[in-house]
Amino acid sequence: MGAAFSGSAEEGIGAGSTDPLKPGLGEIPECCVALVLINLDPPEICELARINRAFRQASLADFEVCMEKRSGGICVSISWKGMKITGIDDRRYWKHLPTDESSFHTIAYLQQIWWLEVGGEMDFQFRSGTYSLYFRLQLGKPTRRHGRRVCDLDQIHGWDIKPVQFQFSTSNGHHATTRCYLNDPGKWVHYHVGDFPVDSPETTMKIKFSMTQIDCTHTKGGLCLDSVLILPKELGVVLL
């Protein structure tokens, strides 16, 4: 019975309905699927991922979605693995570090580079409200020594010469640019890029974001990149 159900599910709801007038679960947007997944237990997520393509893709996505209970606002966290990063696969520049300091259990550590360019985009259907976008970064390499959390600061350099530029733009015409020097070595810092309103919750919004420091007169290094956070503006106050 289970095998028969699995086969029919893959053909019916996994690949979408064969009747173009009757779309199946395979046509559900990934952002909507993510909202379903946050209300399920891990075994239920695994079962849906096994029988349905849309749920499988969302369960493997490099972003997390949660709902703030009091306001009902949507919070989105996008892993560095879901971004386009110059030189990310070259171990001379970047290392991929496992860590319990990230909800994604891994971070990208920049050893040294001349040209820093990080970018990403996502489509999502937010609820009405005003949202803030942040980059979560840390100067220094986190590690554990004798069971204690320590941070190696030896490779930090270049961030006090020129500021880093953060940007984002949305499909409803809003954009923001912020320039600042990176600071507070050894601590995770949320760098606020800007805010944007959502007035049409029934419409999927495209958001593009970036972080750059492309002054090639000097190298820069010793930086951890975890994620980009998008959350209701009133919750962002807690991060600063």
C-alpha cells in the first residue's frame, strides 16, 4: 500500500497535475511550501520531501522561514550557501567552517582577498508590513579550545581602510545603500542595510542584495559570513 501511494504521489502531486486546468502540489511556489514546512515536525517534512518535488526542493533550500507569533510577521534567513560569492570555491580565499554558531551549522570564512563581492536574490510572498534587511557577519575565526569558545583575530585586516558597501533593491521599487566600516572583532554583528514596505501581500516580491568592497589597493581578510536576515522592522531593534 505504501509503495503504491508513493508511486501515485510522485506522478500526481510530485510532478504536478496532468490536467492543465487542475494544478497539483507541484505548482506550489517554493516560498509557500516553506511556510507549510515551518508548521511540520522533521519526520513529516522528510515524508513530504520523499513524495513531492516541490516539498523536496524547499526542504533542501538554503534559507529558513519562521513566523513571529505576536505580530504574525515573517522572518527569513538566507544562508551564505544561497549567495553568489567571488572566489568561494577557491580555498586560498575562503574556507567553509562547520559551527554551532549558525542556524545553518556552517559559515564562510574569508582568509584574504583583493575583491570582495557577495550577492543574492530571492522571491518571497511577505505579509503586509515594513521589513528590515541585515547581513550577519563577524570579524575573526571562531573555534573551540579546551571546550571553550574562542575567536582567532590574527587574520583580520583591511576593513579599517575603506568601508564595505551594502545594498538591496525590491521589485516594488524600493532600494537602499549603506556604507560602513566593519567593527567589534570576535562578535557577531547584524549590519542594517535598510527597510522596505510590503503593501500587497498577495504579490510575490523579488529582493536582490549585495555586499562589496572592491578597492583593490589593499587586501582584506579575517571575516565570517553567515547569512542575510529579513524580518519585521520592529524586531530588528533587538539585533542592534
